[in-house]
Amino acid sequence: MDVQAPNPPSSDPADAAPSPVKHVHGACPHDCPDTCALRVTVQDGRALRVQADPEHERTLGALCTKVSRYTERTYHPERLLYPMKRVGPKGSGQFQRISWGEALDTIAARLKEIAARDPEAILPYSYAGTMGLLQGEAMAGRFFHRLGASRLDRTICASAGGAALGATYGGKVGMKVQFFAESRLILIWGSNPITSSVHFWTLAQQAKRAGAKLWCIDPRRTDSADKCHRHLALRPGTDGALALALMHELIRLEALDHDYIARHVNGFNQLKERALAWTPERAAEVCGVEAGLIRELAQDYATVKPAAIRLNYGMQRVRGGGNAVRLIALLPCLTGAWRHRAGGLLLSASGWFANVRNDAGLQRPDLLGERRPRVINMSTIGQDLLREAAPGFGPRVEAVLVYNSNPVAVAPQSAQVAAGFAREDLFTVVLEQFQTDTADHADIVLPATTQLEHLDVHTSYGHTDVLLNEPAIAPLGEAKPNTEIFRLLAARMGFDEPCFQDDDETLARHALKGVDFDDLRARGWVRLPIPDAPFAEGGFPTPDGKVIVDAPGLGVPDFVPNYESTETTPELARRYPLAMISPPARHFLNSTFVNVKSLRDIEGEPVLEIAPDDAMARGVVDGGLVRVFNDRGEIRLRARVSTRARPGVVNGLGIWWRKLGLDGRNVNELTHQRLTDLGQGPSFYDCLVEVQAA
Ligand SMILES: Nc1nc2c(c(=O)[nH]1)N[C@H]1C(S)=C(S)[C@@H](COP(=O)(O)OP(=O)(O)OC[C@H]3O[C@@H](n4cnc5c(=O)[nH]c(N)nc54)[C@H](O)[C@@H]3O)O[C@H]1N2
Ligand SMILES: Nc1nc2c(c(=O)[nH]1)N[C@H]1C(S)=C(S)[C@@H](COP(=O)(O)OP(=O)(O)OC[C@H]3O[C@@H](n4cnc5c(=O)[nH]c(N)nc54)[C@H](O)[C@@H]3O)O[C@H]1N2
Ligand code: SF4
Ligand SMILES: [Mo]
């Protein structure tokens, strides 16, 4: 691969005095609920430091370890700096530098030829490599809408929980995160905030110091679980049963807020009937925990107020994830926890931005005209790349343009994903900062800028501020922002609508409604006017303002067991008796940062945590190599025999680049492509395996 050192500083002679440092407003681009405001220190055209913007309250004066090292990522010697074309077999990573002109001409020629037959044979593939509204779907959306390409259903992370919140509250809305600091009881449910939302963790610690009790509900004994007062280590995918038993106890303890329910909840009686069938003993059996622990949690939730739930997406990556989120989201409605600003629930705050984001103005779905191209679910990309043309499916996928995502590493059942991307007849373009597993499968790789090099506007899913990211330095090498790449491609395709002329400044000014762009520019962020206790008097964003129990077409939520479990697939469970979850490693962000050596050194090797008894039964020793397998494939991981894993569950921490793993594969070799009950999301944590010493 053709790489070269990044640009030298713009001022040249050794004897010239360095120019003064300046500070630039930035926003963390990563898929993380904290959406920190950055302060980038720049001198002589070079970014020296990336720090927390001390003025931004929600950033709490500090960034996480990963983004504190963002300059290491930006100036990484392996940054992609030039367009390249593939010269070896797909997946081998052999590339040769070409000019932008050749790259764009090659892409446009191929896309035109395919589009002349059927534009739906072309597929965009993107997710949240950057959460920015511009470098996300702004110009890309215009491009693919104008082209009439297949549409992508972006389900890979949050769609089960998102659909569940929609079905219950009418949108992805919840508590304001800062008020967790005032809660007296916090349930950290399906979330490991020390890893994945460290600023929330700071608030939970403040509450703890002020006397709050913290519970963690997680199969894994995480760092966060260690620091909570109580840990309920349930089996993966059994949260719905736990929530029903909690309701059972709230009813038995007469802890319901009948006034709140009468005024703000529709359909409680049907739910009550269902909950009364879930004694703590019944749930304890399903969850694999002591009934006494469920009773204790219920007692706390019934009596300690204000009580807040920090739910996170970890618990919805199973077949019944949507139903489980619906059930948990009802808990604070039954106790009236919403009456207090430090009570209620937060899974996502992104719905607060629904009327602020000008997505249609940026992405221009109107460019589709009358066309309604098929929709492909990003979570089944493996099987869909391998499908032939068929009625009900449409044409075989002939071209994929990947940006802001690394599907070969992150999508489920990677053997199929890699086989799909390895198709010789598939034309693949990857816009990337680094030579990822996916970029290895590209025909053309286009170098993309990092957050320090481009303009962007950010909303958040963990707080309620909007942020601006100003470019701090010039693009390195020949890298370009995604927006510019799609503008250039649009021109090559002959798309002459004026919207393809909009520059990034114009896009940024149109990204938000009701927010003064000059205010945003002056300070770097703007707070949305959301009430402190938004649902104290009901007023949920449903048609009648009331919480929904019996959702149209979905019915009353219920416990839905995993696809793969002793109960649902006993024969499979005999062969593969261990449930595997694959939550994030602390120093990576999904598959981002795996190639930053200082962070990878902290993580060491891809590990599998296994409980002492499960290890002993298999002759597995701490530090030994293990083979982890099921009918979909196998991988080698380093065993960590540890009580971080509960009996019967192994934890394969993710998401390693395949090529940086121990055997050129990662945990997604073992996951499957079956979808969640709501939202058509992936069920990464609904996965049976067996482990052997290797
Ligand atoms: N450092 C770091 N931070 C990240 C990320 C990262 O990769 N690294 N990823 C970012 C992204 S994309 C997202 S979506 C968020 C994710 O944020 P979270 O959803 O908070 O993700 P995790 O930290 O993985 O926490 C999920 C926890 O759920 C547990 N879990 C697994 N299965 C179940 C279950 O069935 N029930 C229950 N109750 N718990 C279960 C796991 O053991 C894990 O500890 O974090 C973001 N922040
Ligand atoms: N087994 C298992 N699999 C999982 C998960 C899990 O917990 N377990 N988590 C799932 C979740 S929650 C998520 S969100 C997905 C995440 O999956 P992805 O959204 O694919 O996230 P990343 O792996 O971080 O890959 C993002 C890529 O975008 C690139 N990028 C960043 N900024 C830019 C830019 O401005 N321009 C361009 N062109 N590229 C850019 C980065 O270099 C990086 O390679 O993975 C999912 N996969
Ligand atoms: S990854 Fe999260 S915690 Fe780290 S800087 Fe970004 S927003 Fe903040
Ligand atoms: Mo995610």
C-alpha cells in the first residue's frame, strides 16, 4: 500500500518564530452518547492537542482516553492520503496510488453503466463512523436519492430500542442526563458506562457520593458493575422477564402511582394481568438469578425516590430486545418516577432533535421523485450481497459505496459478509481514513478527512445540546471530506441540480431549524430548550400525550426468549451450551481505534472471558488459546478465566479488526443475521457457542 508521511507544518524555515497557538471549536464525531465539545489547539497548521472544551457543561472538563489521543489518529502514519485502486485479489489489501481524476472517472463510468440497467443494483452502506450531519448523509443522501439507488435501513445499533421507545413514548425521548446526579436510586441497565459513556458515569458517581444506591443489571461483571452497590447478573436476553417480575412486585407492594397511571398511561389493566403471572420465582428461573435479588431490586425501586433508569443499547441486541425495552420503559410510568426531574428513564435523547434537524433539507429525499427504490437492511448485508436477483428482492447488488462504516468487521456473521465483499463481480468503493478490513475488499479506496480537517454539525443521543465542529487543520495529503467526494462524484455523473453545488458552509447553515448558526459558531454549542422534568405532567409525544401499553399492531409487550437458548433450541444448546455476548472493549470504539497502537496495546489481544467452572470443565486455562465455535464458524481468542463472566455465558470483547485478530477473524464470525422483534435490528448477543482449549 502506498502511504507517505502527513503534511509538514505549513511554515517552513527553521529560523522562523512559531506562530501563536489558536483554539478551534470541535465536536467529538464518534458514536457515543456523550457527544463531547472539543477544544483543538493548533499551531503552524498542525493540531497539537485535542482537549475538552472547558465551557461546555456536558463535557465535564474531560474527554475519554480514546479521543484525548485523537491527534495520534489524525497523524497516524497509516492514514489513507491518496486514492488507490486494487491490484491484488479482493481482501488482500494490495493497492496502487491513482489520481483523483482516474478514481472519479472509474467510479462514475461503472455507476453509469449499472444505473443504465437498474440503479437499484447500487447500494450505499454507511453508519456512524462520524455522527456529523454533513459528513454523514448530507451530500451522500442527495447523491443516492438523485441516482435512485437502493435505500439502506440503518439498523445495526439502535433500531430495536428506538422502535420500542417510539411504540411506548412516541419518540426517542427521556430524562435530561445531568439530573441523574440528583437521583437517589439509579438502575444501570444493559450498559457499561465506564466504557461506553464515561460522562454519564461521572454523574452517577456524583449521585453515589450524595448517598444514591446504584444497581447494575448486566450478565457481565463489568468495571461499572463492580462499582455499583448491587449487581444482578441475568442471562442475556432475559430482561423482559425481569421487568415483568418487577411490575409484579410493584403491584404486590402497592407501589403504583394510580393518579399518574390514570392520567398518563393507556391500557394499564392488560399489562397488570400479564405482570401478575410473573412472580419473582418464575423470572428468577428464566433469568438465572436468585428470586430474592429480584425482590430486593423491586423493593428499592418501589421505595427509593427519585429513581432513574439508565438503559442502554447493550440489552436490545437479542431477539426480544424491542419487547424488553417497551417493558422497562413502562416502569417509571407505573411509579410516577417522571414527576421528578431526577426520575424516569434515559435510553436515547435523539428524539428531542427531531424538529431541530433539517434532515430532509440536507438529504433531499425529494430527489427520488416518484421512485421508491427497495430497502436493504444493513444488518443482513452478508446474505444480501450473496443473493441473486429475485422477485421480492430485486436485482443482484452490483456496486456498494461504503463510508463511515466497516461492515466486514462489524456486521453479523462475517464469513458471509466477507464472502459477499469478496465477489469478483461486485464493484466496491470505500471512503475511509484507514485501510480497514472493508477497505481491503475495495476496488477503489478514497481517502477521507478526519474530524480535525472538516466542518460539521452534531446533535447528540445522550444530551440535548447541538455542537459545531470547525476544521482545525487543512486536509492531510489528498484526503477530502465525504461531502466533497459526493459533490465531485455528482458532477462526474452529470447531476446538474443546484443542490450539488452547495458547499459545506451552506450545508452547515441549513442543518438545523430554530438554532441561530452564528450563535452556534460563536460558542461552539447551543442548548435546546427542553423542560427539566419533561413528563412530570405527562405530555409524551404520542397522539394523545399518553404512554402506550397496547401498541397498534404490536399488542401488549411480553417476554420474548432468545432465538438461541436452552428453552427455544434445546438440541442446539446441547451442542453449544454457552451464550456469547460481545460488548465493546473500553479502548476501542466499535472497530475504530483498533489500529491506534497505544490503545491496542492497552487491550492486548482479543479475549474471551469465561467463568472458572466453565473453564475447568473444558480444560481451559487463563491465558491459553481457545477455539470458540458454532455452526457458523470458529475463531481463536485468548482465554481470560474470570468471574467477569457468569456461569454459562462467555464474553468476547469487540470489535477487533479481523486482520489484527489472532487468526484473521473476529467475534462476528459467530453471530447470526436474524433480526430483533422490533426495528429489524441485529441480535449480536443472542448467540450460542462452545469453547475448547486450542
Ligand atoms: N469505549 C467505547 N465506547 C462506546 C462504544 C465502544 O465500542 N467503545 N460503542 C458506542 C456505541 S456504537 C454504542 S451503541 C454505545 C453502546 O452503549 P451500551 O449499550 O452502554 O454498550 P455497552 O457498554 O456495550 O454496554 C452494554 C452492556 O450490556 C451488557 N449486556 C449484553 N447483553 C445483555 C442483556 O441481554 N441484558 C442486559 N441487561 N445487559 C446485556 C453487556 O455485558 C455490556 O456490559 O456505546 C458507545 N460507546
Ligand atoms: N459483535 C458485535 N458487533 C457489533 C457490535 C457489538 O457490540 N458486538 N456493536 C454494533 C454497533 S452498536 C454499532 S454502532 C456498529 C458500528 O459499526 P460502524 O458504524 O461500522 O463503526 P466503526 O467500526 O467504528 O467504523 C466506522 C468507520 O468509519 C470511518 N470513518 C470515521 N469518520 C469518517 C469520515 O468522516 N469519513 C469516512 N469516509 N469514514 C469515516 C472510521 O475510520 C471507521 O473505520 O457495530 C455493531 N457491531
Ligand atoms: S468518544 Fe464519547 S466520551 Fe470520548 S470524547 Fe467522544 S463523546 Fe466524549
Ligand atoms: Mo452503536
